[in-house]
Amino acid sequence: MLLDPLRNEEDVKEYVDLRLGPMGEIGDCVANLDGETIGVFGGIPGELVKARIYRYRRRKRSVVVGIVTEVIERSPYRVEAPCPNFGPCSGCQWQHIEYQHQLALKREIVRDTFSSYGTLKEVNISPTLPAPAQFEYRNHARFTVRFGGQMGFSNRITRRFVRIENCMLMTPIINETLDGLQDKVSETTNLSVRVGVNTGDRLIQPTLSALDIPFSSGQKWYTERLKGRIFQVASPSFFQVNTPQSETLIDLVSEYLALNKEQTLVDAYAGVGTFAAILAPSVKKVYAIEESASAVNDASSALSDVKNIELLLGKTENVLGDIIDDIDALILDPPRVGCHPDSLKAVIEKQPLRIAYVSCDPSSLARDLDILVKGNYRVTNIQPVDMFPQTYHVECVATLTLSCET
């Protein structure tokens, strides 16, 4: 049963029949409602559906969205969502779409985003690399806590809280933790669980003081193993939520950069140093740039045995240009907002021969690549990677070469 619409604005039709267009930016289909473009949750491009309409305020503006309540003309790619919370939860957007079509849609989202830039219209976009597991892949969960210690998630449209007994995207250790903590954590309003898939380590934040808590909590960090190397990950530090696909990213970057012992590599936005540590044996020197002190501390711990790495604490836009050495290869792995303009300016001035740009947001990636192409770089390929099955999110590895290189 889908939740009641929010009625805090002018009257709007409650139920309408809509023909669904392409996927929009947040995994909802685009549709036309009385001349207004809206997003519709739970549909597939081309379907005719009945949708319930919601209007609410977001960031001082009115937002109208729809949620599919009935499929009138069904897509051949529609499947039965296996999770009983699909819809009310909203954490997954695409459980109702056959997996191979999810991969095709993600490639299409990247292509559509790039098509608005003249410099990128002819760029090759490879088929999306599938994930080894379509479920039970997330190593990090952030639970909302309500109503006397109930753990769950809040629907992004209705804001209604949904109690969760088992999340099909989470690793078994996280669901075991959820089961043990459910109804016992009323002392907090939010709870984070992070696990090492390859180590069995567990981090629970915040520190819990109730006597019936069956797990230790308040850990400062946990450990994870990638490519045979142990990494320490502190609570504030970023780490990819899909461990096996993290190793896929490392393989893709390594293969493209074709590193050798005479080269200098820069790992910008290095996080806890996964790329830097694993690729260090292939090069003469690695500079790892990271602005998070906690991540640099994690990297220092993990890389104490690696002698050819220099960790640089600071923002990439402030540090990259100060590196004296010629840069043969550069890894850019910024947050969702992409690179700071001064970072891109520094890249263009330093002229590394090859760049691997890892991005979780096609829009910021396209914007930054447009700038780099105008700065004498050529995009050789875009490789979408499915880090987040059952959702609209798509990771990409963009590879670039300096245009003067033959």
C-alpha cells in the first residue's frame, strides 16, 4: 500500500494516467503532467501507468512527483520486485526492472548526459560492467531510528518512516547487526554500520550504552582487504560500498594507465589510499593527495611498508600544482560534486600524459571532461561500472590522454 500524498500546496490531481518517457537524473521516469515535467517512481520508459501525485516543498520550491500504483501497459523488462519494502522504502529505485535492462539504462543515462556537450558527443561509451552480486553487496548502511528504537529508512518522497527487518542490498553481517539492534537503540536517531566484507570487521556508530546491545559499538575504524592488502577505514573516511566492484575499478585504472617503473603517479582525492597502495609497486613514485585528515591517517597506517608513496594532506586544487615532478599518470576520484575548477586548471598546467577519472555522477563527470578536452585532452573511453545494482546510480571510469601524445 503506497502512502498518502502530501497536500501542503494548491490542489493537484491525486491519480492520473501517464505515458512514461526516459529515465531522469534520480532514477524516476520523466512524464508530462498538464504541461509540467515530473518524475515518476516505479515505472519503466514507455509504460502507460496510473500514478499517485505528490506535491511538496523542497529547498524553497514546489516539487511534483508521481508514484506508480498500477501498470496499464507493461514493459517487457518489468519483473516482480523481490523486496516487500520496495516502494514505501524508496532506497532501491529499480528492483522492478530486469537486471540486464538496468545495465542498458545506466549506459543510456551516461550517453544522454554527455550528449549535451559538443566535445563529448562522439565519445565511446562501453556497455556497463555488471556487478558480481545483484543483492547483498552494500558494506555500509545508515539507518534512521524512530518510535522507541525502531530502525529503518525514510521514504524520499513522502518522508514516511519504514521499519526494516532485512535489507536485500546489505551484506549478511549488516542484516545480522540490524536484527540484533532492532528496537534496542532508542538512545540515538541515526545509526551507521560498516563492515569489512573480506575481514569480517564491524563498525557501529554511535557508541551505544543500553545494556541489551549484543554488539560492541563506537569503534574508531574497521579494516577491509582489497587485492590482498589490508586497509584501515575510520568512521569519517570514504570507502566504496561495493567491495568486489572496488577491485574492478582498480583493475580498470591499472589496465588503462599501463604503468611502469620509470613513471610518477598522482592519486588525487586518494581517500584511504586504495589506488595508491595497490599501484605503487608498478611505478617509481606515487603522490597521494587527500584533504580528509582521518583518511590520511588511515592511509599512513596501511601504507607504512610502501616506501615510494608520499602522502599530501590538503585539497587537490591547492596541492596538485605544487608537485615538482613531471606527472606521467593521474587518477582523479573526486566526490559526487566533481573536481574543483582550480584542480582542473592544475591538471591542464601539469599535463600528465594519461588520466583515469573515476566518477559516481555522470553530470559532474561530463562537465569536468568538457573542460579537460578544451585543455588539450582527448577522452578515449567511458566505462560505466555497476557499483549499485537495483538503483539508478552508476560509476564511470573515464580515460583520457594528452592530445599531443601519439
